[in-house]
Amino acid sequence: MRRATSSFPIDGVASESAIAACDQPDATLWASDYIQDATAPSMYLDEVCRAVTRVRRVPERVAAQHLALTEWDGLKRLTHCAP
């Protein structure tokens, strides 16, 4: 049985053991403080994208400590993460 909300490590070079959480019924990802800019590519955004892909989550929106609720597809277009 898959949990409705799951947490997982971001596990990137810069992640410093950060944890992300995804609520599947609501399709919302909480990315800790790792996404701070929704206008430009960043290593942090790439690491969050790779973590989400690794754990097979499909968020529709993402929020973070320094980021208002934002559409995930728009952010993913800024990444170097595989589709």
C-alpha cells in the first residue's frame, strides 16, 4: 500500500541531507528550502527534480520555505532533469 504522504531525501551534492515531502492526493511537493528561485535554473532545483523522479512522484505544484505555491511543470522546464 502506497502512503498518501511520503518524505524522502533530496540526496544531491548540495542537499546537505535535506528532506522533501510529497502529498500524492493533493499532488503537492514540499521542497524544504531548496527551491528559492522560480525564474532561473539552479543546482538545487535540479537536485529536487532528480529526487522526485527517483521516488516516482508526480507533483502538480511545489512550495518551499522561500517559494510560494508554484506549478511544478513550470519549474521542471528550468531543470536539467530527465523528463
